[in-house]
Amino acid sequence: MAQPSSEALRRPVGGEGARTPAPVGGPGPGWSKVPQVTALFWAVKVLTTGMGETASDYLGRTLGPIPAGTLGLAGLVALLVLQFRTTRYRPWVYWSAIVMVSVFGTMAADVVHVMAGIPYTVSVLAFSLGLAALLTAWYVSEGTLSIHSIRTRRRETFYWATVLTTFALGTAVGDLTAGTLRWGYLPSGLLFTALIAIPALAGRFLGLNAVAAFWWAYVLTRPLGASFADWMGVSPTHGGLGWGTGPVTLALLAPIALLVGYLALRQGDTPDEHPPTGTAS
């Protein structure tokens, strides 16, 4: 398989246009609802995963699991409704929705473990199977898994369902290595830093498909950011720096807001409005 160029990662992967359904409500075929995959995309994504982890922990301990979960679900639904109602990619709307997916995805994984008593090994397997089923259904329905083709309501629904599942899976994986396997937060963060480099290297030197590389890295951003955020927030007796989940949440929120504001002003991650002929729309 030919090596994907850096420019190829910024547009639909060739050959994915074999099946291009008509839009099912929502945005027209010329508008994409998600950003271009750039270095800033990954930077903001990792920051949101860390912030979602500490924000979820802070809300859970301050309000209690049920009120915090209700608040998280309400925020997620409100922002996803707003995201679905937009006609094109809007940085503030999109990334605010991602933040709430991060917060609620953490809560979902924690509820499964803490309140239901399900081991992280089981939840990791369950979320992995759920993710595989979603991606399979998405591909069978649309003939593509490229995020550069989110131009119909159905594809947008598949996209956000997949994103939410990756957050829950990544949370469970991070807690599995740090807690169940007792590796600790910092060693787990370093492990995921090494693992997230694999899809980039495989894409560059082994010809790994750009779409596969993207989703591989996307899943790993969750335990990567969450492990370092937990390390900063938890007490030294639990292997952390003891800064507190509240202060760490605010410290991560600041660069997220700055970077998203920069993207909104410069439009540096705005997707192409009209895809080239022959690519997935």
C-alpha cells in the first residue's frame, strides 16, 4: 500500500468514493462538520482528554456520582444537539462537544466499574467490541470511515457514537494500566506516549492506511491525556503530584480555550467546503 503523504491526511483517502449516499438531512454534501487533522487538532484532543478526566473526578467527588452524571449527560446532549444543528464545522461548537464527550465518557467508564462493580478488564473488552461493531456498521453503511466525509446526518451520527465509545474505551484502558495492573499514572502516560507513535511510524514506513492510523491514534489520545492529568491531580500517596483535580481541570481548560480561539480566528483547521471529484463526500 502506498505511503500516505501529509497532504493526504488532510483530505479524504482516495478510493473511498465508491459509495456516496445522498445527504440524510442536515448539512449539504459540500460542507464537512469536523476539522482538518493537523498538529493543533491532536494537541487540543489530548488536552481535552486530560481535562475530561480530572473534571469528571472533581464533579463526582464534589456533587456525587448521580448528580455529576446527570449534569454531564445534560451538557453532552445540549452540545451535541447544537453540533448537529450547525450546517458546517464551527470550532467552538465542535470542541465544546468534544469536551463534554470527554467528561461524560469518563463518567460512563467509571460508573461501569465503581457502581456496577465490573472489572476494567471486562469493560475494556466490552468497549472494544462495541467500537469494532460501530466501525463495522459505519463502513458497511457508508463504505468509508474517513472523518473527511462527515457530510450527512447518518455519517455524523456514526462519527459521534464512535467518538463517545473511544473515550469510554480509552478511560477504561488507562485505569486498567494505572490501577488494576498497578503501573501507576506516570508510567502509564509514558507507555501511551510510545504507543501513540506507532500508527504515525506505521503510516510513514509501512504504508498503514491513513484512516486506520487515525482511529488507532484517536483511541490512544484518551489514556495518554488522562494518565498525565491524573498524575498531576492525585495525591503523592497515589503516585501523583497532588495538585488537585479542580486546579488541573482549570489549568488544562485555559490552553484549550486559547487554541480553539486561535483556530476560530485563523480558520487553520477549517475543512475544504467542496471535496474533489471522485472522493467520498
